[in-house]
Amino acid sequence: MVIGFSVALIVFSLLLMMLVLMHKGKGGGLSDMFGGGMQSSVGGSSVAERNLDRITIVIALLWFACIVVLGVLMKLDS
């Protein structure tokens, strides 16, 4: 069980790094990568950016849950 959560933690860590690097910084981020830095007329972020935010939050919560479960499992094993 510990090995499964360890593998999941590695996968979630890699996904989280990739997703964070795709976010918009001072440059353009995801919007510049896929189609230029066009500004939205509404003033909010694009649908792709909002979906990227949501996916990043879900992966971060799963990453945190894996860490907590691994900590509990390792404490119970000792």
C-alpha cells in the first residue's frame, strides 16, 4: 500500500510541476504558448486559464492527500 501511494505521489508531483510551469507569469504563459497573447475584452482570464487553475488545484489537493496518507501509513507501520 505504501508503494502505491509513493508512486501516486511521484506522478502527482510531476503533474503539479508541469501544471505550475504552464501558468501565466509576467509573460504570457499558456495563452502565449497556444495562439499569442491576445487580451480578453471581458477583462477576466480565458477559459483555458480557468480550467488550468481548476486542474492545478485538484492535483495539488490529491498531492497533499497522498502525503498525509503516506505519513499515517508510515506511522502505523512503525
